[in-house]
Amino acid sequence: MPYTQIQRLRRVVTLGTLALVGLTPMMAQAQFKVNNLFGKTFPEVSKMLGKPLTTAGNPTNYSRFQTPGAVNTTVWYFFDTGTVSKILVEILGKPGDTEAQILKKYGLSVGANPRTFQVKPPGVEHASIGAVPGMPWTKIFIGYMYVMPFQTEATKYCKEHHLDPGSTYFWNIQVTTLKPSGGRMMGTATDGGGGGHKKGKKGGKGKG
């Protein structure tokens, strides 16, 4: 290969590498901002998150999406207004992850003094108390816990990737505009939210 062609090839490779480096921060921040979905309808949510994997109801009151960095993203809608009522995001835990980092990626906060639930370490569970500045939701919850049988998508992910659900931890983010019962984000048998697997709960100040 002539020397000039070698030089051109090197320049192409160098430019391609620089382009990938430049895209890395953008790709790392690809998670959607949860607050942007507040008050949105199913068509508006689909426009923002892409084509749903599954839906239910007529009109749609449930939809599930594949979003960057998450194993599962589920959105529920009010039956009367059709706007978002609740969002669940399940993220596979990775070494070095912190609660603050996960919340920041999705543009969320549980406030300076969230409610802390008693769970076995390294698990954590925090829920917002009252209104959180800049957050439109009634309640914001984040948990870090091993997979329970009722967490359908997380369980499926573990099975497909040959992981032990009992020792595989997921971050679980839930936001709702519904008034929660007892200050806790109660979920359904399929969304993994607020299950009865804890031995007890204790109020107190969290780390934030």
C-alpha cells in the first residue's frame, strides 16, 4: 500500500476514535429524565421513549418500554385523564453505583430527609416525605434490593443471563402522582414495588 494511502487510513482511524470519545459522555447520559413524563399521555410518552414493548387497556393504561441503562421501564396512566400516574424503572446494580448517582441520572431527588425503611444490607430503601423542591410527583421511591419472584422482568433478565435472583441486586425507582398508602410506594404483583418481603420498617432520617 502506497505511503499516502497509509497516511489517509491513519487519519480516518484517528478521526473515528475521536468521534467515539466525544460521544461517550453523551451515551453515558442517555437515561431519560423522569420528570419530563409528568402529565404526559401514552402517545406523548411513546414519542419520548420509543415504541412500547407491551401495552394493556383500551384506552392504554399500561405500557412497558426498553430505555437506555434500564432492564425495565413501565408506565401506568390514569383511566380518566389518560395521563401518567406511575413510573417504574428497574436498573441492574453495578459495582460503584450509588443512590445519588442513580437518582441524578434520571433527574430525581427524594429530598434532604427521606423516609428510610429497614432492610438487610447492602439493600437500601428511601421514600420522599411531602413535596420535594423541583419534583412534580406525590411520592418518589428508590430501593436497592435482590430480585423477588413477583418482579417479573428482573426475574426474566436473571434467567436469561444465568444470574441468581437471590444474590443479584437491582435499583428500583418508582414515582407516582397517586396518594400512597401509609407513606409507602405500594406496587402490584408484577411491578416489584413495595412488596411484603421486608421484616419491618423503621422511620428515620436517611442519608439523602
